[in-house]
Amino acid sequence: MPPPLVTNIYTADPSAHVFNNRIYVYPSHDRETKIPFNDRGDQYDMVDYHVLSMDRVGASTTDHGIAMRMEDVKWVKKQLWAPDCARGNDGRFYLYFPARDHEGIFRIGVAVSDKPEGPFTPDREPIPGSFSIDPASFVDEDGSSYLYFGGIWGGQLQCYSSPSGGTFDPSQDGPHEPSGPGVKALCPRVGKLSADMHTFDGPVQEIVILDENGQPLLADDHERRFFEASWMHKKDGVYYFSYSTGDTHFIVYATSTSPTGPFTYQGKILEPVVGWTTHHSIVEHEGKWWLFYHDCELSKGVSHLRSVKVREIKYDEQGKIITETP
Ligand code: FUB
């Protein structure tokens, strides 16, 4: 059983990247609260971010301390959820983070630093046209940058009237999602980032995830449909989009020849961990591929007190990821 990367704080939702040949991990910083548990996720009430880093997997992990505080982001009311970081073509580092605004609606913000470990200075407003949760950045080999995002239930994706957002229906906030025979699943969103990394370069699009027959995944297919925790990595020219299935607790993936899809469902990466949520990232370092993920073993199963871990993943000769069992 891998140990947590750090035990001085609870950490979750790890987004790992290699910058300057060092692994940097951008996690949520879980904390104890007295907020009652519910299916909106109110108990996940985080107020700052820490950045972790290490020379390589197995080496000691550095906790760089607080990289950004909620109180420094004027548009945020509460709940700093799963972040990610990208290096822009200008060499600066852009932290993307979701949080509820003063109307209780999740938006995605961006904050900037000259160093991968921060501290990060937030923009005054969220990214125009952003909504929902769990931003995951991806910089392609040609320098194009993308932000994948979205989450259902507490992540509010089901509240929106159109793929690019549209109107917000607050009555759908919480554990709601489409259902019924033949009804398509809600899908994550992707937006191309502008050259300055602060805005979307055009409207965001829905990512289509198809089954083995080329049909969109259905809403009632809870073992495969998208719930939250988007991640993108590219290996041997193939785009691997991975995500959590939420209430069935799997990390699964789909592949495409394009960063914007359509993607075809391929299988599971990680079986359920201890705890309700599961959230991950995949990164290559020193010739191996690493799965960063979290579980609740250290807190003995308290769902909002999670710890980030890492393990190697392997691919078969066809490029399929071999499923990991915690
Ligand atoms: O950490 C808060 C939320 O829990 C994340 O945004 C989700 O992905 C889930 O891990």
C-alpha cells in the first residue's frame, strides 16, 4: 500500500506536472469542519492551496506551504476545490481553481506566479464564461493549451441549459442528473485557452464520450458515465481523457486522436479507493508513467479528509492502461 505523500496536512485531487525536471503536485487542501455531510459536498470546505514537489517518485516530498488563500480572491465565497497548474508559453505558471462565488455558483479562477510553487496572484474576476468544477489543463506539443472541466451533482454541470453554459437553474443544484432509457449522459467541457492563459479563446464545447458501438454513453450507465475529475495526457500520439465515475467510484478513461474528441471509452484505471471521492492525474517522469490519486486511509475513512498517493501505471502493447487495484 503506498504511503501518503505528506501527513502534516490532508491533501486530495492531485494534479501532477513535471516542471524543470521536478514533479510538482497541485492538490486540494482538505480540512476538518463541523459542516454536516450532504450530496452537494458542503463538507468539502477548503480555504487555501499548498503545492507539493519532489525530485522523483520515492524521494522526499516538499510542502511549499500556502500558495494561495481564499481571502485573497474577492469573487470567492467558499470551497476552493480541485486545482491544476499549467506553464504558459511566457514561462509563467497559471493556477486554475474552482470555487463558489457570492451567489453560490461554481466558477473557475486563474492565478499567476513566476514560480511553479507560487505564491499565486489571482485575477480579480473568474474566467469569463467559466462554470462548474475540476479544471484540468493540458498543453499540447504544438503549444496549444486547453482547459477541461465539469462535474455533476455538487459540481452543478446539470444546472446549465447548453454545452457552453447558458442559463443556470438553481433547483438542479445537488445530487441531480439526467436519467431514463436512451437519455445521454452529461459530458465534460473543454475550452481552448487564449495565448495569455487568462481566458477562453472562443466558446467552450462539450466532449463526446462514445461506447464501443460509437454511441454516446448513456446517463444511466453509472459505471462509465462522466461524473467529475477530468484529466488529459498524451502518449504515443493518443489523447487519453480520464475521469471519475463518482457514485460508482472508478477512475476510467477514453481515447481519441484529437484533444477535443470524440473520445471512445476504453476501461478502468483504478478500482474504488477508501472514501467516497476518487480523483487523479497521470504524468510521465524518467521514462515511467505515474498515477497520482487520493484515498481516506489516513483519516480512517472520513470522506473529506483525504491523502494523496502515487503508484506506477503500465500500458499493454495496444496502449491500453492496465487496471490498478488499491
Ligand atoms: O475536493 C472537492 C471535490 O471532491 C473535487 O472537486 C472533486 O473532484 C472531488 O474529489
